[in-house]
Amino acid sequence: MFDPTAFLALVAPHGVLELPTIAVAGGLGLHLGAVGWRGLCGRTDAATVAGELERAAYVLVGVGVLLVVAAAVEAFLTPRVAAAVLGG
């Protein structure tokens, strides 16, 4: 049996932050893969690759912060929302 209300009560509070953050991290991985491939093929110089890696580090710090916030929401807010919605 699948209860959509229970699913939303248990996933939505932290999923709103976590799922887009995971998508951004995946997109960053694909971008860095393309940059690395262009670097290996000689179409990009080392300075450009280094600049992209530096930008990626800043994005990863933001990803880490958002995942920590999502974990805090999952630990502290999701149980309260689920209890209020599901009557527990």
C-alpha cells in the first residue's frame, strides 16, 4: 500500500533542499568531467582547468552546507511534520 500523504510528510520537508542539491552536485560532476576531457584532449589549457576546479570547490562548499541543513531538517523538523500530519 502506498500512502501519498505519509510519503509527502516524511520526504517533503528535507527533500525540498536535498534533491536539488544532489542534482547540482551531479551536474557539477558532469561539468568537471567535460572540462577534464577537454584538458586531456588539448583543447583547454591548464589555467582554465585550474580555474574551473577552483569554481567547483566553491560550489562544493555550498553543496556541503545545503546537505548539512537538509540533514538538520530531516533530524529535527521532519519528525514533527510527520507527527502533525499523520497524527502520531
